[in-house]
Amino acid sequence: MFYDRYFQKGMALYQAGQFTEAMPYILEVAQQGSAKAQIRLAHMYMNGEGVPKDVEKSEYWLRQSRNH
């Protein structure tokens, strides 16, 4: 599936410490409803990895992941 590969690309960048580059990949998959991507995005917002630290956005993505 396309989004699985897209998420894998984002995670490879994330694991290489390239958080800013990983963000668009992970965000796209999260917006499509992937709980895995939503949880990762929540962690990125909570820790300020590639995005400004934002607790509200982190909590939003965690809530989204519970719905899927």
C-alpha cells in the first residue's frame, strides 16, 4: 500500500534524526487515519522533533489515534 511505504520513508528519516524532513511524510499518513503515524506525530509535537513543541497538537493526535 502506498501509505505504508510513505510512512516507512518518514520513519527512516525520523530514525536518522532528520525530523524536519520526516514530518511531511508522517503528517500525510496521519491525516489519512493511520494510528501509528498519529502516535508518532503526537510524540514529535510533545518533544519538539521537527516541529515547535506543542502539547495541544500532541494531545489532538493522541485522541485521533484512539479513534482508529
